[in-house]
Amino acid sequence: MCRRRSFAGVWAGAYGLARDWNVKHDGVGFATRFEVETEFLRRYPVQQAGGRFSSCGCRAEELDEFNTHIVGTIQVVHEFR
């Protein structure tokens, strides 16, 4: 059985990014919640982004591998328009 860690997009900053950035640029933004295998996440240190929220720094070229370690479903917890 794999251990899991909850991951809400970029945690506390997910709402602000979805609301303030995505809506402005794309017309809609989503805050999501999902779990990722804990052992896999250990390779990514949690960092403070702008001193306001924590972020897990997965690079774009690693996203396919990151996605294979998501456990269960991705939940949309809020939609902004």
C-alpha cells in the first residue's frame, strides 16, 4: 500500500492563481485537490512562493511522470469565472 500526501494544486495559492491569473488570461480558473504518492513527492522540496503560499516545484518536462503518481481522482474544489 502506497503512502499518500494531499496536494491542492499549489496548496493555499491555488485559489489566488485560479482567480487572479487564470480568469484574467483564460476566462476561467480552477482550484483542484488531489493526492500524490509521498515517496515520489520527496524529490520536490516544498518552497515558499512569494512568501504567501507553499509550492511543490515540478518542472514541465517532469509533468508526465508526476501525473503517473497521482492517486485517485482530481477534484475541482472551486471554479472562478
